[in-house]
Amino acid sequence: MFDEQPTLELLFEQLGLSSVEKDIDQFVEQHQLPVGVMMHEAKFWTESQRQFIVSHWQKDDEWAIVVDTLNELLSQNATKASS
């Protein structure tokens, strides 16, 4: 099983994405979610990435906190637009 405490960097690794800070920042900037689109519904995920995200949200396990963090980062523009 997975022994390390999940982090945003480890989440990106699990999703098959670069976990380098500048690449995470760039991903977040380039993949902002439109208002009303849930993170797992975004068209930029592969099916396996989507399944990973959904399964950990549903389990509400230690990954869920990191998935929520990514959701907040990807929703920054939507939040600003509705303020």
C-alpha cells in the first residue's frame, strides 16, 4: 500500500503528471474550471485520472484532502468571477 502522507506533489505523480512545483503551477493556471463544472467532470482528465479522483473523494480517505486542495486551486478563477 501507500505509506507516505499524500501531498499535492504526490497527487500529481499518482495522476501521471509532473510534480515539479513550476509544472503544478502551470497546470493549475492552464486548467481553471468553468463555473459549475466539478473537477472530476473536467474534459482534461483521462479516464484513469478521473477514476482516481472520484474514488478517493468517495472514500473520503487521506487523499480526499489533497484532491479537495487541487479542486480549490482549479476553481480559483470561478471563485473570483462569482465574488
